[in-house]
Amino acid sequence: MDSKYSFVQALLAATLFGLSAPLAKLLLGEIEPVMLAALLYLGCGFGLLTLKLVSRLAGSRLTVEALPSQNDFGWLAGATLVGGVAAPIVMMLSLKQTTAATASLLLNFESIATVLIAVLLFKEAVGRRIWIAVAFVALAGMVLSIEPGSKWIVSAGSLGVLMACVLWGLDNNFTQRISAKDPLVIAMVKGIVAGCASLFISWLSGGHLPGLLPILGALGLGFVSYGLSIYMFILSLRGLGTARTGALFGIAPFLGVVGSIILFGLTLTWQFLAALPLMIFGAYLLLTEQHRHYHTHEKCEHTHAHKHDEHHQHDHTGMLLAGVTHSHMHKHSTQPHEHDHTPDIHHRHSHDSHG
């Protein structure tokens, strides 16, 4: 897929998720926080399940995606347990031991953790331009999170928030390893498991279900701002790799502030005005990156949705599928060539140097 579509998908994912914060604030008056998190994730999971069933009945293009295989279950289980269960629990326990201002600042470490794990653990190619972009996006998020008069406290809670960011960074990287498979199924599983885990935590802490209208509102918001956002995020992981998608997703808090200004009529603050040029410059570096060099695709065999392009030239016995998106097991022969590319599912090669 052309990387420009993947950039659009990352920006859509960030926009949908960023708007969840101001919209969820409207529901917090009637739903306690942990119960709201449970309903949002359940809306994500069951909303995508409904979409999957409807698309299957309608014969939609969404049904051509390859389902996760047995080899993918480890990555899917890891991403779900680490990002959907462990990270929220660590975050909730940590928030009891730190201030909201400190937590808001430290949460910007997720994009940095995502890139560090992608580079150090999964050997994804990230050059100086991407590191600078990540630094500017993270700095903009920190500026945006500053609360005048609040004290910044280093505590066990602060370390817990950082640990939650690392867990979410692992989740992003684990998910990228299976991003070639059906993103609806991946996001659906993560949403249902995370929702059930949060519901159980809410029950343990004495939470209770709100009225029908707030429940429906939370489920609907979860489907749009969590479900569709995660779906777009996984598609972007497929096309851009983890580091670039994670960095672009770092603009979500900024979009959340924009949504708050529109919805609640909040006035522009100095934090917003100071963060704006930093965020724009970081996004510009990401969106205008060009990575081109001579590289060799090693021989491999895998399954995913694809069209016939420069990387897919195999034959189909008795089938005319070259012009349409389809999914099946296929082989890639060794192919050396040069073109612009990102660390997508076909470009996970090593780099001796990259600037």
C-alpha cells in the first residue's frame, strides 16, 4: 500500500482517539472512571464484532482480510494482556500515588517508549529525522500537559506511569508483528478482553452500572473513538511500521485539546499556543520523510490481503485476482531493487546506517 494512505490512517486514528477525551468528559458526571473505561472498551470490541458480522453478510471487501493464524496467537495474546489488561491496571494503581499533572506529563513517554522498543528490540530502521520528530511531538505533549501551580512529584506512582507507557509501547510493537492479519479481529479481541478486565476491576472496587442512556453513549463512543481508532492504527502499523505510527499517534492529546476548545468553548492557553508549532514541526518531519536505498527482499511465505504490485507477482491457478484485493498463502522470491519505502510488512530489512 502507498505510504500516504498509511499516514492518513495514523492521523485518523489519532483524531478519533484524541476526541474521545473531551467526549468522555461529558459522560464522567454519570459514570465512574473505571466503569467508563470498561464500557468504552466493550463498545470497541462488540461494535467491531457487529461490523465484522455485517460486512461478512454483505460480502464486503473487509472480509478478504486474513484471519490470525496459530503462529499469531502469541503476539495477539501478548498485545492484549500487556496493553489491554496490565497497562490500565498499573496506570490506575499509579494514579493513586501521583498527581494528575505529573501523570499527564509522563504519559507522553509512550511514543518514546514505542520507538525505543521498535529500534532496540525489533530492529526497526529509525533515522535522525524520526528521532527529532518524536522529540518534538513528545515535547509538545509535555508543554500541553503543564498545569500552572501544580507540583511535579517524583514518586513510586511516577515510576508506575512510566511502566504503563512501556507496556503500551510493547503492545504497539507486538500488534505490529501481526498487523498483516485482519485488523478488525485484532482490535475486536483487544477491546473485548480489555473491557471485561476493566469491568471486573470496577466490580471489585464497588462500581455499578449507570442508566441505559449513559451506557449506550459510552458504548457508541467506544466503538468510534476506540474501535475505529484502533482499526486505523493497526492499518497504519501495517504500512508505516511501529515507530512512525506511534510518533504520529502522539498528536492525539493535542487533538483532544482542540476538541475541548470546540465543545466546551475553552479559551486558548499559552500551553496550547506554545505546543502548536512544536506539534506541527514534528508532524511535518514525519509526513515528509523519504527513505530510499537499494535493498533485498528475502525469500518468504506468508498470508495477508494484497493486490498485485511490484512485491506481488505470483500466479493464480484458475483465478483472475490480479486487479482485486484478495488473501491467500503466497511466496515471495528473493527480489533486489530500489524505491521509496517505510518499514511496512514487506520492508523489515536491516540497515547498516540510516540518517
